[in-house]
Amino acid sequence: MPLSEHEQRMLEQIESALYAEDPKFASHVRGGRLRGTSNRRRLQAATLFVLGLVLLVAGVALPFKPGGFPIISLLGFIVMFGAGVLLLIGTSRPGLSVVDDGGSKPKGSGPGGSGKSAGKRKSGGFSARMEDRFRRRFDQ
């Protein structure tokens, strides 16, 4: 359920107050999200996933099944599961992540100033850009 405009403003004020009181804590909380996966980490996870898939199929195809249990397939599944966990959890450490300071400070609501200040944000992802565009339409 989306927040109303008043609730969004109050949330931004609370966020800016938190950032003003304790910027280290605020950057730690904002930086520890799952959105910081690097291309290298994605490549590692994809490679592990493919390796796990090969092991899974090879375990079914090969006649090596001690006790009638396809142990190689189980190992392949574990490797595939580990690749998924690596992709989701193995993001950059919170101390090393880049924090967008511009997103937590209140925007100036002067005439013509809010559109340009909102466009200066560098990170935030697709949803943040779409939200900024939506806000700019109603500010004009």
C-alpha cells in the first residue's frame, strides 16, 4: 500500500533527522541492503550455478550411486543453492558500500529548484528514478 504524500514527507523528515543526529548509523543502515551486488559477484554466482547444474545432471547420468543414492546430484544441488545464497547475501560489506547522501536530506521546495536537485542523485536504482520522475510531474 503506497504512502500518502503527507506520510512520505513525514518519513523524509524522520530520515533526515536520523541522518543529522547519527550519520554513521544512518549510513550503516542504508548501506547494508541487498542492492549492492557487484558484477564480479554476479559472475561468480552464475559460474557456481552452472557448475552445480552440471553436477546435478551428471549425478543422474553417471552410474556412480553409492547405496542407490545419487550423491553427485546432491552435491550439485548444494552448489546451486550456495550460488543463490552467494548472490543474495554476498553483497559488499556495509563498511565499504557507497551511501547516497543526497537521498536522505530534504529537498528544496522552491520554485524550479526541486526538479534539478532531484536529478542530481547518482544512485538509488530504477524504482528511485521512477519515483523522482513521478514527483517531478506533479511538482510542475
